[in-house]
Amino acid sequence: MTATDMASRPAAPRRRGLLGWTWKETRGFLFVLPWLFGFIVFIAGPFFFSFFLSFTQWRLVGDIKWLGLQNYAQLLSGEDTRFVQSVYNTAYYVIFHVPGVLIISFAVAGLLNRKVRGIAFYRTAFYLPSITTGVATAVLWYWVLQPNGLLNNFLNIILDPLGVQAPNWLGSTTWAMPGLIIMSFWSVGTTMIIYLAGLQGIPQHLYEAAEIDGAGWWGKVRNVTLPMMTPQIFLTLVLAVIGSFQVFTAALIITEGGPADATLFLLLYLYWNGFRFFKMGYASAIAWILFFIILFLTIVQFLTARRWVYYEGERA
Amino acid sequence: MAQQTVTVEPSSPMGTPGGSVRIRTPARIRAMRAGGRVATYLVLWVGSFLYAIPFLWMVRTSFMRLDKLFEEPPQIWPSPWIWQNYIDMWETGPFANWIVNSLILVALGMFGQTIISIFVAYGFARTSFPGRNQLFVLILATLMLPGHVTIVPKFIMFRTVGLLDSIWPVALPDLWGQAFYIFILRQFFLTLPVELDEAAEIDGANLLQVLFRVVIPLSKPAIATVAVFNFINKWNEFFEPFVFIQTPEKLTLAVGIRWFRTQYGTEFQMLMAASIVAVAPIIIVFFFAQKQFVRGIALTGIKS
């Protein structure tokens, strides 16, 4: 009888629970429990279910039909040309959007980090587009990008004397994507705030030391600011890549993927397959390919991070 | 080189950037600095104008008469000035419903994400239990997982239990803490000295009392930052409400304003007015919280 064994044992220091752990060792688990529950039900469960669905054909009614690798074969063989187009478009967007946003954010954060009057006003102005509801921004840009819209009115100041015609952004397969990318450059707010916080954390004496060594403005940026900011740059790079692969609202509202699929993004194609054509299995397969692309790029970034990211207090 | 040893220096009370020692600077350098300041302001003015102008354009459009929108060249200042657009907008769509739905979503989201995340982060930062580190790695892993991968199974799941076309498919998954906020808060809690917890425990406080009397009061900036993020994200949330809710009356504001576009051709002036109403609370919150916000992000050591 284990119970009596336990009781008769002379110096059991604390009461042992079911699996031999004390209350003090396990009570912390109760704090984490809500997250664990949510994770199992709303993240892990759907995650594996979606993996299963990606091997099937199902239109929400009738039986689920097992297809094996057929969905993936159709997507990856290039047979579905719209999917190929959506991968190309998304890559196009990411390649220009991510560096653009990081560079602009960095420059703006640098300016805002100086002692200037009315800083709250400038910060809010630069942050505005990032906190404006997606639909509102999209509809607004639908106007801005019209042939006689706000952007072309500005461009014409330069282009008219040169005799060049400003592009019909949304009506042309060549210019629709650049139009959306230009629009995306307005959402620098969050990245900028992270940089701003980072800049404020750089110890002043590093700049003083650099000045004593005769460094000019660029020397200080290159040898102090950039190395000290690499953790923030890395963080925002990872987040921006993950986020930009999931671009959706702008294309949905402004172009609906057009003209001629020129702005058909991966997520938009996923949405159409899942919730317009109700091809649940096929949409899940697209989701998994999207997931693997993001996972792959994130892992690559983490692996290369060791070469260029510098964490203070973690010296080699 | 940045990698050189960093000497500990007594922090100056002023913390003035740009030379803590006052030496008379030569006139040439002073002139250069003045020039630099002018350039800084110039770039800031042009930049913030460029970033604010789409928004200002939105404000302008919200006061215009629909037919005036198509004039060439475009009106800069609305004439006639139509306040009526805001009233029309209010009466055209189920606008009050959208605001209420958005507020419910924000309230539930902030309870589930900010408040629950505090508890979870505390568990990870301040207690130890078997499997703690493994679970924390799991949380970090979910940060990499795009939420959209699970949209299809979630749709099927909520359809099966009959909750589609309501706020619940959007709100229910939010009630259990949010990985990014848990991460930020844990990092912050780790910076607080453990001795405080131990002293409170010696005085007979249990874990909850330590959390409420020691950890939360010391973590206000970090919690406020997370709360502001949370508010903005929930108020603007688009994809999930868009997929899960169909009935116009059940939509949230962020998705509902799209309605002005589909129903009547496009009532741009009303759509812009609705957008202003949707953005205004966030602008106000941000304008007043921005200083604490930046400080909060700096404090949470978001980099590590």
C-alpha cells in the first residue's frame, strides 16, 4: 500500500503530488494553463487539421476525399498558372517592400531621435498611415493612384516638363504592383517606433568615443549606430518578411488581384479558393506552402543572423 | 568599434545627448550644427507632410459633395463644405452596430490578450515548473506561424459548432493570451529584481499577491505599451472578421466601412467620413500615449 508507505516514511520533507512534484514546483503551471488551452484548441488543433485537409478534396458538403499529394503536385508542378503568378507577385512585393520600409523607417527614426520641437506631432504624422484602418487606407489609395489622382498630380510637376506621361497605376499590369508597393511604403510606423526605441538605448559615450577618434557623421552611423541597431534591424526584418507575405487587404479592396492577376497575392488566392470556390483542401495546401516559404526564410535569417547581429553583453 | 569594452559610467542626471561636457565650440562647427538643424526641420516638414497628406486628403474628401469629387483640377478645399456627410453615413449603414461590435471585440481582445498575457508571462518569468522552458520555446515558435495557415480549419471548426457569422470566431481564440505580448511582458518581468518577489513571499504573500502588489505596479509602462498595441490591432482587425462574418449588422467597424463601397456603387464621401470616425480614437490614443509608448518599447527590451 503506497499510501501507508508514504505516511510511515519518517522524514518526507513535503507532501508529494500525483506525479511526485510538490505544489511549489507546479503552481506556476496554473498561470500558463490558459495559454496552453488556447494553443491546443485554436492553434495546434487547426494547424494539424489544416495539414490533413491539404491532402484532401472537400467543398464543405459531402464526404472528404483523400487525394494524397495531388493538391501539392498541382500547385508545385506549375500546372496551376494562377498560383505560380501569385507566388511571383508576392515575391515581387516582398523584395521591394521589405528593404524599402526598413530603410525609410530607419531614416525617419534617425530624424525623430534628434532634439526637435513638436516631436509628438511628427511622430504622429509618420505613424498615422500605420494605424489607419486597412480598408480606409486602401480606398484612399484607390483615389490617390487614379490616372488623374493625387500621386500623378505630384508626378506631373516633374514629368510634364519632360514630356513623359504619368502611369495609369491601377489600370496597367506593369504599374499596378509598383503602385501597391509605393502605397506600402506609407506603413512605416511600427518599424519606426522600434528603431526609435533602439536609438534611444544607444549609450551616448560611444558617439563621444567615435568623435574623439575623428569620426564624422557617416563614420558614427556606420561604426556606432548600425552595429548597435542590428538586433532591432534583425527583429524588424524577420517581422516584415513574415508580415509582407501575408499582404491582403490592399489588393482585395483596390485591385481585386487585377488587372489580369497582376496583383494576385498568395493570401488572396488562398482566400478565393477557400471562401469563394470553397475548395477547402486546395486552400489548405496553399496555406501550407505559404507556411513553408515563411518558415524557410525565417530559418535562413536566423542562421545568417550570427554573422551580422550584435547583442550587447554577449561578446565572443 | 562597438565591440570594445563598455565602461560603466555614473549616469548624468540630465542625460543630455550631444556632448555632456560644455566646451565653447568653434564658430565654424556651430554654423554647421545650425545648418544641420535647418536641414533636419526641412526634411521633417516635407516628410511628415508626405505621410500625413493621404490622411488630410481623406479628411477633405469626407466634407465634399460627391459630384465635386470628380472635378478637374481637384478641389483642395471642399466647397461647399458638407457636414451632412457624417449624418448620412450614420443613417445609411448600421454604423452604431459596427461601433458596438468593434468595442466588444476590443474589450474581449484586451481582456484575453493583455490581461491573460500578464498572468502567462508572470508564470514564465517568475515561477518554475516542469516543462517551462519547452513551453516557452513553443510560444516563440507560434510567433513564426502565420495566422492565415489556420483560417480554413478555424472556419470549418466554427461552422461545425454553429458560431459562424458572429463575433465569436474572431474573439474566442483571443481569450487565452497572445504569444507576442507574452514574450514582451516576460522579457520585462525578467528585468525586475527577484529579491522583491522573495521579500514579499517571506512576508506571506502568495504568487497572486506578488503579481498584483509587486510585479504589476512596477511594470506599468510595459503593460501600457502592450495595451496600446492590443487596442490598435483589435480595432483595425480585418481578415478574420471579414472571413467569418457576413451579416452587415454583425460586422465590426474596420470591415463594415467596406459596405459603403459595395452597396450603392461607391459613396466615397461617406466612406471617408466613416474612415475618419474609425481612425479618430486611435489617433487620439496614440498622440497622447506616444511618449510612453516609445519608452515602453525601449524598456521592454524588444530587441532580445
